[in-house]
Amino acid sequence: MISDTPTKRILFVTTVSITARSFLLPYAASLRDAGYEVDLATNGVELEEKFRDFFNSTYDICWTRSPLNIRKNFRAYFEVRKVIQSEHFDIIHTHTPIASAIVRLVARRSHNDFPKIIYTAHGFHHHSQGSRIKNWVFYAVENYLARFTDVILTTNDEDYESAKSFTGNSSVLLTNGVGISFGNLRTLEIHEKTILRENMQIPARNNLIIFVGELNDNKRPIDLIDAAEIAFRDREDVTILIVGEGPLERESNQRAISSSLDIRVLGYRPDAHELIAISDILVSCSVREGLGMVLLEAMAQKCLVISSDHRGARQIVPQKYRYPIKDIYALAHLLEGCERLPETLEANFETASKYEITLAISNYLELISEVIEAN
């Protein structure tokens, strides 16, 4: 007997396609397996052939990451409004700040039959390390948009408490983020590390330190270079890998070339997980993170992590391995004196296990079911 119940439809919204490619594909696949139709609205969707296997339909929206690009943001507003009005979605799940803001502004001008909106805050732009004026502006924007949001998902205690203070009737939940896939990660044996290091001409005896992330002012890769030059000076038994792309890539390269240390700026690497696996320490220097997925991935591979004291790190990294944000001397002190104790690596692994993606997806499917029923 064929059911007369129409298939429930969900729209994922992200500003850039890399967010969907990096984090949302397992969720789309699980939702479709559960009987939902799943669409995606993002920028650059036509460049991602893989999306055809995960989404029923895709929509190319000219999102921009800059709130100051008024022309593009107006255009994106009308593009996404057209998609929402012409299709009949039951839920819209938004990620990334600009796209999420515009979708909720569309909701503000709509009638009561507008789809339910779920917003994942991957780190609010107002935070304990932000300036007073910026914090006031960003908080005011999020507080206003919350009244057009049905569910706000947060990934750390600070954001959770902030979202609970918003006016409106949004449900606020503290989650474990998008989760990490242990199937893509593994701890290497010593002989495996040796072989892989030899392939990169890294001596087995060297202390290998890695940075993975976008090379920008928020991630602060230059802090690691500065701290390493303080901690290690002219030592020949240290190698530092800077993995990622971004506006600070050129400066990072220049600093690496002029340094007396073995510092290698590798750009984007599809084998970043493997590079983490052969490393001794992963360093995060960020000012702002919602959680810090690369930290969890390193912990899952039993690579020691050192992080700036951002709100995401406070959620998962032991205090003795955190340093004050932007303090290169404190970072240098940690790099010089930290020990890779087996009990620390094992405890970190246990922490990372709580963020396994199958558990995260299971909880997400329950949430979607509850929102659909409430609708």
C-alpha cells in the first residue's frame, strides 16, 4: 500500500560549498536513508559533482562571507527567497553566519506557513575575547534574528548560555557539533610513522609540530612561527608543518623561508589527517572557534594538542595545554616544556570518542523527527 503522506523536505543552507562538502554529506545521506528529501542552497554548487549523490536538488546562491557586500547580499536575499517560496520545505537548516542571517530575514517577511528554521551556531561572533563594540553589535543582530528561529544549536557552553539569553521562543540546545568520523582516522604504529616521515624527508628523531586550518587572522598561523622561533631558536631537531590556504599563506611562506627552523608551508593537503597522524603535536592558535574539529581529530589520533584558550578549546582541551590567546611567549613555553604523556593521549582519545559522528547523526535524526512532529 502506497502512503498518501507527502515526503518531508529539508533544505540545508551554507554560505560556501566547502562547508557542505566537509561536514554535511553524512547528514544528508542519513536523512535520505530515513525517507526525507534533502536539498542544498550554497555558493559554488555547480563545481561540486559529488553533491548529486547526496542531495535531491541543489541551488546556487551568490552568498558572500562579507556583511559589507551589500549588492551581493541583496541579490542572495532575493535568490534564496525565490527558492523558498517556489519549493515547499518543512525544515530549513542553516549554517554559517551570513547565509543564516539572510534566511531568517526572509522568514521575517513571510507568513505563518514558513518552514521551521534550525540554526547551527558554529561559534557566535560575539564572544569573551571580542571587543565591547563588536560584541554589542553581533549580539544585537543574533538576538533580533533569534525570534525568527525555531531551534538554535550550539557547540560550547559559552555560546549555549548566550543563546539562552536571546529574546524570543527559540529552543536552544548544546550539541557535540557535526561530529568526527573515526573511520577516516587512525593511530599509526611507530614503523608506519617512520616510513611516512622518511617520504617527506623528516628525520625520525625530529619533534614534528603541525598546524591545520585556514591561514587567516582568526586562525593566526604566524603565532606558531613566532612561538617556535622563541622556543627552539636554531635547533635542528624540530620540524613544523603549516597546512592550509588563505590570505596569510604568502606571509607564512616568507616567514618560513627566513627562519632558521625547518618550517614548511604546504598549502591545502587532502592527506591532512595522515600528516596529523605522523605528528607529535598539533597547535591551534585561533581567536574564535565554535568547537575546534581539528583538535578533536588530532585527539582521536592520539596526537598531543596545544590550543589557545578559545571557547571551543575550553570544551575539550585540558587547561594545562591551553595558553592565553595571542600570547606567543606562553605558547613558546608550552611548546618547550610539554610532555606527551600516554595517560594524557588516552584521556584525549576518550574525550574525542564522545564526538563520534554516528552518535551526532543519531541525535540529529531525533531532533528532525521532533521538529517535524511539532510542525
